[in-house]
Amino acid sequence: MYKRIISQSIKEKTSFFLFGPRGTGKTHWVKSQFPKAIYIDLLDGATLQAFLKSPSILENLIPEGFDDWIIIDEVQKIPTLLNEVHRLIEAKGYCFILTGSSARALRKKGVNLLAGRALLRNMHPLCIAELGQEFNLEHSLTRIMDQLRQIAA
């Protein structure tokens, strides 16, 4: 796995959203960086249905006195769950990592983005600094040109 630059910017334990396009490695990164976290996968059908039915079950999944991270992957699937996250940050001081593909989509829905209680982080596709010696300028330019030709066709 490539060392992502984002890991250097997560130094304090403050809840945060991690947004980025599909396929950039958000899920893999959070699982590898926070192995002791409670992980909730909203791509799992049963989990999704349970939370759609009752977002308040979130609190029941967190052991009393838990002081590590709580990851909710694909949070945009249940925007109302953010009200429960907000409540638990305020009432219990829990720290959440909330992944999703688009902050813009949530804002359009008028969703609670936790009003400063969670930072916004973005994971972009791999950059030159992360690829290091594996970066190939000629290959990258060829791909860009191919994509532009497809768009123009």
C-alpha cells in the first residue's frame, strides 16, 4: 500500500469526515490506520436496513467507556444518522471517522455536517508524491490524451 499524505495530517483525536471519489482507498486506509476502531459498513445490506429502521441503535453498538475511533463507512447512505453522531459526540465525547464519496451531495440534501464538530478531510487519487518512483509522466500524459479523445468523440 502506498503511504498516503493524509495520514500525516491526522495528529489530533478529533472526529472527521473523509470524502473522496470511489476507488481512492478510503475504506482500506481507515481500516489499516485505525485497527482498534469500531467499524460500521453501510454497504452491508443488513446493517443498512437496521440503521434505516432505527439510527439510535448506534449507541448500543458502542461499549461503555469506549475511547477509540468509531468508523461509519459510506455515511451518505443514511444522512439522518449524522444527527445521532452529533448527539453522541456532544453527550459522550466519542470520536468518529465518517467516510463518503461526496460532501456536496450531503450539503444539497441539507444534511447535518456536524457544525464544526468534525473536520473535513479529502482523499484524492494518488498523487506524484505518493507514487514516488512509480510515477511515469509519459504514461500519465498518454492516458489523459486518450480520455480527452474519448470525450471529444
